[in-house]
Amino acid sequence: MGKTAVLIGATGLVGGHCLQTLLASPAYSRVIAVTRRPVPVRHDKLERIETPFDQLEQALAGVQAEDAFCCLGTTIRQAGTKAEFHKVDYGYAYEFAHRMQQNGSQHFLLVSALGAHASSPVFYNRVKGLLEKDVAALGFAGLSIFRPSFLVGDRAETRAGEAIGIRLSSLLTPLLRGPLRQIHPVKGADVAAAMVAAATGTPHQGTQIYRYDEMQALLA
């Protein structure tokens, strides 16, 4: 029998690819997708938990998985207000981490963002940084944090700022050397593949942060 993975955010760009990669991986015999709306995927390994995210405590009661993947993420524009953005990107994500740590998950894998820092003057980065900090304090045996820059791939919604950033960074790609390589655009599918590679590779203890170069190393 393989491991069990639980995933939240399976309907997003990275989460959708993560779900497919987990289902294809021989390391997992069971994949649990926690979503607010139906996932248009059918697979013998897949189990679904459809629930409003303000009811995660009840929905996750008794759910056990060695590896927990968090791919939740929105934008202030999509959320409507900073408060709603905070509720999704911090509140729901932290609740998921908290419940899965209590349920015995050993490895938590989190999609964050380049520039995440709890003291950042940028609201988006500050929320991501606070989430990283508070999830780390939960005490998972292993915590893998993925900090992509601009994500490339088909989305349900258009993100104008991200699209502009992708075009600019693509033009500057020949100049992205040294520390600047971290702002290199990365495919959502590659982030997902790197997450699963981190979960199924050599076990590690403590917190590991993956930026562009570290994700590329996992893919290699």
C-alpha cells in the first residue's frame, strides 16, 4: 500500500496539476481532495470532500494522511477586499494545516510566494509570510514551502498584473542570473511536480524553502 495525500486547492492552477500528479504517482494509493466545488476528475485513488471552507474543522475530522498539500491562493481583486483575501490565503490555509497536524500528518507542503515575509510592507507578501511563520510553529516533522514568482499556465481567471510580469520577465530572461533567477516565471505544472517530488523523495526534517532554482533541481 502506498501513502495517502490530502490536498486543498485542487481547482486552482497549481492545485489542479498537483492533483493529477498525485493520482499518477505510484507512491500514493489514496488521494483526498478537499474542495468547495466539484472536481471534474474521476480516478480510483481519488476521494472527495466537498465543503464550505468555513467548516474545515468538521470536514477534516478523522481525515488522516501522511502528506498534506496546500495550494490555496487567490488575489485581492478576486476576493474583493483585503479581509476576504486574508480569510482565504491565511485563514483557510492555516486551519487546514492546523487540522492536518492534529490528525498526524508528517509532511506539509505549502505554495507561498516569492517575497513572502511576516514583516513585509506589501500586504500580499505579509499575509503569505505570516502564514509560513504560523504553519512552521505547528511543528510538522517536515515543512516544504514553495515560493514561485510569476506562475505560467491556464487559469479560470485572468490576472493582469501577473501577465504583465510574465511578459517583462520573459524579455529579461537572458539577464536573470544569480539572485535574479528567482523571479523567473515558472509553470504551475512544474511547481506541482516539484511538490510531489519533494514529498516522495528523500525524507527531510524541519523547514525547506524552494525558490526557482531549488524547484528546478527537484524536477531534474
